[in-house]
Amino acid sequence: QLMDKDFFAERFNSLFVFSGLNGIAAEGQPGSIYYSWDEEKGETDMATVIPVSNDIASIDANNEGIEVLKVDGGRSFTADHLGPYEKLIDTHMKIGAKLKEEGLEGNIAIEQYVTDPGNEPDQSKWLTKVYHLTK
């Protein structure tokens, strides 16, 4: 299942514990990077992430099962999604249609979870920023 809350909660907790123990400050809300997804099979190649701005390349995170990832800038298409995570596919599809209309191909997709579900139980108020970076 793509949006298993326990999967995300465990991984975000690990990231925040690791960053706290290593003096790494988060620079924004946690999110996910999607490298590929297969809607029919319900499978994805993805990473849970927290954005940071300081240089952390010297930290050996692999011992904790954590990798340092860098997302290079480039052209992106962005949309705000307000509502439950199960409906995020609709926002992704709209961005995908816009990319196709522009004759562009998507590279990766990023979801940034602005609203913490632990603090806001009303799913209709959950804000997720969705980015599609182009090749």
C-alpha cells in the first residue's frame, strides 16, 4: 500500500532522531521523493526525506540505513493538494497532464507534507505540496 501511515511514521521518526543526534536542522516539512511508480501494481521506488540546508556529506548515515540525497534544481511544476493522502493521485495526474501538454517529461515527484496529521485530525485540512521535476 502506497500510503501506509505506519511506514511513513517509522521512517520520519528515524530521520528526525538521526538528525537530532547529529545536530542536523530540518529546513522544512518532511516529504517523499518518488523515482517511479506503478499504479496498476501499487508499487513505487521512493524515499522518505527531511530537507536540510547544511552540508552533511561528512556524516556516515549509512550505518543507520539513512542516505544523504541531493535533488538538483531545474524546472518543476507545483500544486497544493488540500485533503486526504488517498486523493494525492488526482493532483499528480493533473500535473502529469500539464507536463504532457507542455511536451515535457517528468523526472521525479516530491510530496512535502505541510500539515502534521498528528496535530490536525481533519483530513480535509491536510496540505501537501506536490512537485514534479522535469528531465
